[in-house]
Amino acid sequence: MTTGNREQQRGPWESFYGPNLGYVNEMYDRYRENPGAVDDHLRKMFDQWGAPPVAEERRDASNGAATVPSIDLNKVVAAVNLARNIRTHGHLAAKIDPLDEDRKPSTRFLDPGEYGLTESDLEALPPEVVWKNAPANVHNGLDAINKLREIYTGSISFEFGHVNEDDEKLWLTQIVESGSLDRNLSPEERKDLLKRLTEVEGFEKFLHRTFVGQKRFSIEGVDMLVPMLDEIIRSGVHDGAKNVMIGMAHRGRLNVLAHVLGKPYRAIFSEFHHAPNKDLIPSEGSKGINYGWTGDVKYHLGRDIDIEENNTALAHLTLANNPSHLEFVNPVVEGYARAAQEDRSEKGMPKQNVDESFAILIHGDAAFPGEGIVAETLNLSQLPGYRTGGTVHIIANNQLGFTTGSIDDRSTKYASDLAKGYEIPIVHVNADDPEACLAAIDLAYYYRRRFQKDFLIDLVGYRKYGHNEMDDPRATQPLLYEKINNHPTVRVRFAEKLVKAGIIKDEEVDALDKETHDYFQKVFDDIKEQGKGEIEELDLPEPVKNGLAKIETAYPLDKLRKINENLLKWPEGFNVYSKLKRILERRKDALEEGKKVDWALAETLAFATILADGTPIRLTGQDTERGTFAHRHIMLNDEKTGEKFSPMHALPEAKASFAVHNSPLSEASVLGFEYGYNVTAPETLVVWEAQYGDFANAAQVIFDQFISAGRAKWGQKSSLVMLLPHGYEGQGPEHSSARLERYLQLAAENNWSVANLTSAAQYFHVLRRQAAIANKDQARPLIIMSPKSLIRNPNVASPGKAFAEGKFQTVLEQPGLGTKKTKVKRLVVCSGKVAIDLHEAIEKSDEDYDWLHIARVEQLYPFPEDQMKELIGRYNNLEQIVWVQEEPENMGAWTYVHPLLNDVAPDKASVHYIGRRRRSSPATGEPDIHKREQERIVTSALTQGEFETGGNRK
């Protein structure tokens, strides 16, 4: 081997000498026995470069004597283990609890003696043995160990060991150990920070003294949250972010609204002073009541502002409205961020740029591990349909959940431990160390920018008062509040530090505090003097009118045929699964004379024509690409390569994007995400499909607090579509009912539409109607009880003419019945699948049904009162109106429609119910029993004079 080849083979080993070389040789011996016995970095070097040179090869050129001194390799290994444990477990000894400064944690793992090391042993080692990239001022192993302890056990500590990506872990370690997180704030910057903390604390103190006993959920104890938000927003906007989305619960919300979102003090004081703008508060007969305006409490409201420079908007800042359900805003904000990142203006998948926006989520320390929606939302972070390029999470850790301590509210050491399962880096920081807090938020931002992943900060502080300033925390936490009451605030401590450093004088600190208070007092005095405040409320929602019937949704037949033809075109060489290919090709002539379009094709045609109209679409759900019932197949998979292709993306007629994503096995987080997406992208038709409608109740909070009431509470418009498979097929309690009754119970003030459809054309038209109202005053969510068995039922399929000439009809009549108006004695009213059961029974029967007519209510809410009155008015001899449903009497639509049918019934006609009796479970688990019950319902409805008990209004 030539000298040059030998040098090349030595590679990186040339930089090793003395104890370092001895240590590497020992590690190589271990590697030869078991490669997994050495750390990843060394293993990769051994894999690439082979054996390091033995120590004897290094000799002094002048006398040939070996230069390597004798060394105890056990000491080297012990020192390396000590350094590794400081990095991994240093957080256990860190000074992160402001209320426990005198704590003496068990630090045996930091004691060199536990590893058989003395200070002399460490001093004898070169620093590189324990710290590869030790800074220049570290001269030996002891210096290295002491410096590492200083870094990892101070008022900021780190947990990166659970991060499995080597490049991420290495980057994080280098940033932390290089000292680049040290801000070295200038004297002026420190003064500005003190001023900000004075504003934050002064605001809370003024509210506390002026509005005694009123709830405000103060920020005191985690005051640094505001400067941290200032810092990360400033960094993001500087780097070009156009939108910053914040989600948080009530703790500290008013302070964030005032100081981060710029809500005027005057507006906030007015709300506390009960001096509202009377026009915006509902009272009997006011337009607020008439328009459905209810508003929300002040610590639930959000706000949007533009961040401007030189009268130019640089970015948009949003604090999401949030109900008392704490963490449920998390997926909503993620939806905001994703919508703001996507360009939907061209066909194909939307084009995402994660630099356009980012999300900040502020959590409670009890809620973060306690509420399952947190884990559901964290799981979205790296999924293709939901990733947002990284979210910065901050736990505003006041070490209490309402009145409950951590020993009772979590099974983990830290509130943040849940994040470890998602490999999210974690920093714990003492909320009383302002500069450490800013270092933490900088690290979070830089990590997000570089790796486009989530980062979590555990901001450890306390809560100054009780949960809502009205209760006495000493009743349940006497020892904790003894500490808190004697603990100086972060403003006081930081001011003392600046005074000691000669940056500011005591009298300047006092003057700043007084100036802040005097300003608040002046604002409040002006409010009292004027007699009323200028409450900054959301604009009144526009009235949601019932003019949906006027919307034209028909689409020319020739254009439909062309679209249908294009939907069956696939890229050359793309191998569609042979069985599926035959199924899809049957659609080719579905629009021709004498043929019919089934449910799945009707949906596909609706989506295609909506894209042709220029409206983007986002469709998600657990099995949405294929469809739970293997009916949709809107995304195809090459059976040989696995490559994906959607005809929607190549559709020549499309003028906007089409996104379809299979979702995780979750309802609450996914539905919340889609709601947030739709609120931020209101021009988009956003559709969420439940795997089964029964499972939608796992997202009940999102339905209750956001979708049904968001407009009334916050003036927030949405046209979100929810497809909830519903229908009794003998498949048991959890595969039958989408709990239709719950959506009808929540229906009021035109807050949404609820439909239960019986034809493919109806589905086509209602989707096109929904797309037409997107981003308009008429926008409202749409709940569809979508079918299961009816998807392939020929009686649901519709001819091409119904798509080209028709429109959505809120009421459909049974063909062939009701023609002899004077003979009709009974009107059966129903909705959904049971109407098809009745239709099929009539088709099979030879009986004369002159006495009967059947009406299908396709839109249950808003109830089509005028159409029902017109229909009923044709039959002067009507004696009975019978509501027929497949659900139990205490479920389904009966309790909702009963009074409505009473209102439209003529005086001589009684209103009755036919269906299953009242039950606690939605359906039987026995197919035979189900079949008999269903036959009884149909037979009773079609048999003259037979009724069950219940529902008679007279």
C-alpha cells in the first residue's frame, strides 16, 4: 500500500491522537463484536472508514518513541457516559420551577464519583473525549463536564433523546451547546422587555382592582407568554410568513388580545364595565334576536388584525375563537394554517407552501395530557393531508388544573410527555427567566423553519389567583398558594436584575409602573365619563335567508357527457385494477337515453362540474379515496406500481384544485381541521365523510361548539359538508344510525341544512347548491344522512335528464300515487331509506293504493313548510298524516317533525307515528329481528287503518 493510499484509508482517524485514539480503538473492538454496541455516529464512521490506526503507528519522527501516554480506557468510557447522561437526563436537575428554587433534586447521575471519576481524572482528559465540539474556552474534561452541566441543568432544559432523526438531533445538540441561543440582549432591549412585562402585569393588576370578582383568567405567573409571542411573530413575519394563526384557551387570553392582537384597552374595559353597544346585544324583539346573534363571553372571543409597516400589510394575525372546551380549538387552528398555505386556483392538487403561514398552539398543563383531542391533533402533524410545516406548541404551565394538582391529573412526570410519542423536541423553561424564555421560543422557531416539524415549549410558571379570580385556591392548595403569595413576579425580579446590572434605576422602574397604571386609569375614567364604552364586537351576522331554492344547479347534458368521458381517461401505461376497471367502464353510457346514473357517479359528476365552475374542492375521511362502501374510487392506484392518479386532477374542464385525502382513524381532530380549513378558505367546497355516521358522535364537541353555533357566537361563516352514512341494514347498533335527531335538535335560526336524500340526482343538485353558496351570505353547513345500501340500489339511480333539467327539491312525491285527489285519506311522510323500502313494497304489490299518497322530505331542516302546505292542500279528504321512520321513536326525526306536521295538518286530519318503539340502543344486533321489524313498519304504513300507539295529536 502506498503512503497516499494509507493516508486516504485513515480518513477521519488522522485527527485522533492520544486518549482519543485509544478510546476509538476500544470502541472499534466493541464494534467488531457487536455493531449495535457503539453509538450511531461511530458505527457509521466504522462502516465507512474501517479500522482506525493502532496507537503504536503514531511515533515521534525523531526517536521512534510512541507518543501515546498510558491511559485508563475505563475512565474515558466513564467520562463519555457521564456526558451522555448530562445531555439526556439533565432536565431532571434543571431549575425550571420558579416556585421551587431551593429544591435539591437527586443528582447522582451528575456526580463524577458515581462513575468512578475524580476531578483529577477528568482534568487529565482532553475535552474532545467528552465533548467533540467543545468551545475554545473548555481546556480539559473537567471543564467540559462543568460546562455541559451549566447548559443542561439551568433555567432552560432539553429533552431531545426521543427524536430519532439523526440530523435533527445533531442540529438541536449543536445549537444548544454552541451558545448560539444566548441572546445577549442589549441594555435597550432589556429595558423594552421590562416595559412589556410592566404592561402585561399592570393590565392584570388594573382589572383585578377595578373589576373586583369578575372572571378574567389572568396570565399572571406565565407573563412571559406575551413577549414570547411577540418574538416568534416578529421572526415569522420577517421571514415572509403571510399568516400567523394562534389557538389558546381562556388562561391569559385577554392579555394576549390586548398586547399581541392589539385589542384596545377601551374595548376590554367597556366589556367589564357593562357599558355595551345596545344595538349588538340581543334583547326581546331586537334585531340581535331576530338574526340569531348571541355572541360569547369576552375570554372566548378571537380577533384578526393586519401587521403593517409603512401602511403596508405584511401579514395577517389571527387568534381563533375558542369555546370552554379548551384544546378543541387545536385542530381548527391547524385547518386555518393549512388553508392559508395552499393555492387552489389551478386544477390538480392544491400547491402548498408551508412558509406562507404557521400555527402557534397554547395549551394548559392539565389539558395537554388530559384531553384526547391533543393526541389526535399531534398525530396530524406529519400526515400528507394535514401537515402544516410544523406547529409551535407552548404549554402555559401553571402547575394546576382548576383546583387539581399534577399528582391527580396525569400519570407522567411532565405535562409535555405526551409529545415524546410523536418525536417532538421539548424544552422546559422557567417562566421567571425572561431571557431563557426568549431563547426557548427562538429555538422552537428555528427548528420549525429548518425541519418543518412541531416543537414544544413547557413554560413552567404558576397561577397567581384561583381558577377564575372568584374562588379561593387556598381551600384546595394551601401550601402551593403560601409560596405563590410570597413570590415576587417576573417583572419585579427582572427589574431587580436590571437595577443590579446598572441598566436602570429603581426610580425609573417605579415611574414606569406608575405611568402604565395611570394610562389604564385614564382610559377607564373616559369610559365612565361618557357613560358607555366602545365595545369592539364582531359584526352582526347577515340573516341567512331561505332563498336556496332559487339557485340553479342543472348542468347541460352534452357537457355532462363530455366530462363523464374525460373521467374515464387514464394516463398511458397506468394499470387500473382489472376488476375496478370493469366497474368504472360501466359508467360510460350512464347518461344515455334509457340508462341511469347511480349515487357514486352522481357525486363524481357533481364534483367535476363544481371544479368546472371554478370552485375548489377538499374531500377527506377515513376511507374517502375509495369510499367506505367501495363505491367512490376517486383516486386510482396502479396495480403494478402503486402509483396514484385521480381523473379529477387531469380533467380538462377543471378550473380549480381538487384535494382528496384519507384521514387518520379520528373524528374530532379531522372534523375540527376541516371546519378551520373552510373558515379560512370559504370559497372552497370542503367535504368530510364519516366512515359510518354513528362514529360522528366522537366529534360531538366540534358539531356543538363550532359548526352549529360558530356563526351565532362569533359571526364565523362555513359551508362545510358532512356526509354521515345512515340507514338500518340489520348491521347492529353502531352501523345504523348517524343520530339524525341530534343535528335536528341543534337546528335553529337557519344555522345549517339537514338532508336525507333518496335519489342520485338530488345528491348531485344539493352538492352543487352547496358549492354555489360558498363564501356568500347564504353560506351554511350541510349535514347529509348519506346512504349505505342505497348507493347501489337501482331505485335511487337517476336518468341523465334529471341532472340536466332538474334542481334540488326539498320534497319528493311517490310516482304513481296521489293522482285521484278525492280518494286520498292518508298521507305518509318519510325521509331517507325507509322511503325506498316503501317504494319497493308498492312496486311488488298488486293492491290499489288510491287512498294513499307518500311524500319524502328530502330536506328536514330548514323544514319545507310551504311545500308541505301546498302538497297537503291538494287533498281535501285527507284524514291521516303518518310519519314513518326506521329509527326508534325517541330517535330519528319524529320528535322534530311532529309539531311541524301538526302545524301544516288540516283540522280534520290526525298526525300519527309508525316506526320502532322507544329504545335506548339505536338498533338490534340480530338481522332476523331487524328484518321482521322493518317489514312490520312498511306493512303498517301501507295498510289502511292500522296504527301503533303514539303521535296522535288529537
